[in-house]
Amino acid sequence: MARHLRFLVVLLVALAVGAGTAFAGPAPTDGDSSSTPDGGVPSLTQLFALGEVDLSSLGVSASELLTVGPQLSLSSGGDDMLIVDNDGLDCPNWEYPTIQLAVDAAMPGDKIKVCRGVYVEQITIPAGKDGVTLFSVPDLQAVIKAPPVMTDPKAIVRVNGAQDVTIRHFTITGPGGGGCDSIRYGVRVDNGGSALITDNHITEIRDLLGGGALSGCQNGHGVNVGRRLIDGPTSGTATVVHNLIDKYQKGGVFVDHTGSSAEVAYNEVIGTPSSTIAQNGIQVSREARGDVHHNNVSQNVYTPAGTVAVGILLSSEPGPTRVHHNDVFMNEDGIGMQLSTAGVVEISYNNARNNLTDGIVVFDQSIENLIAHNKAFENGRFDCRDNSTGPYNAPALVANKWVKDLGRTENKTGLCKQAGPQ
């Protein structure tokens, strides 16, 4: 009874407050992509569907979620289960018509079951809501959609300081309601928050342009964990696993700033070849830490010369980061590392193939990093490329250690086995 009384109070307050206000501000200008010459770009097609890897052992299992709380009953869900249904047709025992009302009412550790429907709202999970789990029933059938006007920091779902939050099985989608900077993030973790983001389809995180076109503005990340510049400085921690992330504007997964860290694994990250913006599939930068593994990353391609889209990008002195066992293909550059001067990056056991320019590329200011046991074949310019200068891999004499990498083309002799004379 106390739960229902609390819900009525929250609902009345929400109805009285009404919609949020709009924000107008300058377009973000982060500088999140590398710059090298590039070549021509063929047309590419969508390659993946969701569900290649079963990670049910992580977080709260799907079978457990299906049996939690009452099932299609008029009885109360108890103090650990809140039920959301926007029309009452799928869950007759619903308590809340919006997800945010349920989050506002939730206690630490509560589970929020969101029934089938389209929920046009921004959701914020603040500090004090530790251990809350949000999940969709059926899988991917609860759609959280960006409202036409978004409030800062323009995230559809935001974990704002709460710890150990779980977000799973949702479709989280844009686009924003207008032109430049209308939407920034699908899911954002900031202010020291932490989250497990798993088994979601995060899509259309882009400005609203006709025909699905992308604006040239530096906004639109599927998942963001911390950030130094725009909407920062702030940090967060996340495990981003087994999601399909596609049709984003600037990036699929962006981990940024001192104190931020993320495991990014078993995701399918699919860009959209563009002549207006250079996308990065997965990016770790500015002293953030990352463990990036077992992802399929493709189709991050920018057609004009001078700026390059990258499948997996390590930039602006990332913190200790491993990039391993990824399949990176049909991007402009496959895996790229720039401005890494601390010797803290390992790129190993990846398959970088059929990228339009370079398979694995290390720019000249990156030193003392390890590139080992990768396979790079059938890339348009070089399979293995290192622009640095140092004591390693004679006669290449580069500043990073290349160990037992396979590739047929290289910009300096001595980087990859199987490479022929240049």
C-alpha cells in the first residue's frame, strides 16, 4: 500500500511540473578523430543482427528477470519490483506509466520491469539509486525514444552518480528533434556512476536530417562513459557488453577522461559511411582506461580526404588500455593509435581486414606500446603501419614493439611477417 501511495504522489507532482525546457547552445567541437590522407570509398552494406553471443551469466540473468515479481496479476509487486506500462495493455499489474516515475520511486536494489511500448522520455538515475536494474519485457520491445526537445546533457538514459546500475534488453533510439546538437548520447554514465549496459539495441543517436543523413556536428554517441570537454569534466565506469550499436552520428562507444574506465566486449558496432562526419566505432581517450575485446566493428568511413574514420581509436594519451580479439573490418582505418606517449597500450590478437586504408596504424607521437599477434590482411593501403621513430623492429626502427604480427604490406620493413619487399 505504501508503494502505491508513493506512486500517486509522484504521479501528481510529475503532472503538475510538465515537460522540461529546451536548451540552445553552441555545437560541440571535440576533435575526436585522427588525420591522415585517405583514398576512395566503395559502398557498404549492413552485416549483422543482434544475438551472436550469450552473456546471460553477467548481471541479472534473463531467466531470473522473467520470474521476479507478480506475473499478470492484480496483486502488489512487493518492495523490490516496480512495473511500468504506458498503456496498461501488456502488464495489467502496472504501477507507473513512465520509466522515470518508477526510477524516482525506486529504492536501492529495486528492479524495474518495463513492459512493451514506446516511452518518449529522458531518464536519469541519480546517486542514491545504487543497484537498480531496469529491463524490458519482452526483450527489445520496450523502446526508450528521445523526446523532440532534450535537456542537458541530452542523453536518453543517464546514470548520474548511481552505482552498479543495470540497463538491459531495451531498444534505445533517437534521432534528436532537430539539427546540430539536438541529441548527444544514447546512454551516458557520469559523475562517478557505474553501470552494466547489456543486450540493448542502441540506434539512431543522431541529429534529425532527411533520409537518415548525418550532420557534421560532433555529437551523437551511442554509449558515453565520462567526458573531459563537452558536458565535462566528468568520469564514469561501465561494462558495455553484447549490444548492437548502429546508426550513430559521431561514435558508437566513447570512453573519455581521467578516472573513467570501461570494459567494452562482445558488441556489434556498425557505422554509417558518411561524407559529413568522421565516425569512430569505439574510442578510449584522455587518460581513460579500457579493455576492448571480442567486438565486431565495421563501416566507419569518411569519404573526404584529410580526416579519417576509425574502427577502434586510442587517442590523446589514453590510460592503460588493451585492445584484443576484435574483428575490425570495412572501416576507413581499422585500429588506430595517436598521441599515446606513456607506453600503456596493448593491441593484440585482433583481426583487421578489408579496411579501406590501413589495418593497424600507429601515428608518430605514440611510443613504447605493444602491438602483438595481430592479423592484418587485404587492407587498402598498409596492413601494418607505424609512423614513429625509435629503436625497435630493425630495419623499421620504430618507437613501438611489433611482435609476431601477420600482414602482407607495411610502411616500414620489419613490422609484419609475410610482408614482401616495399
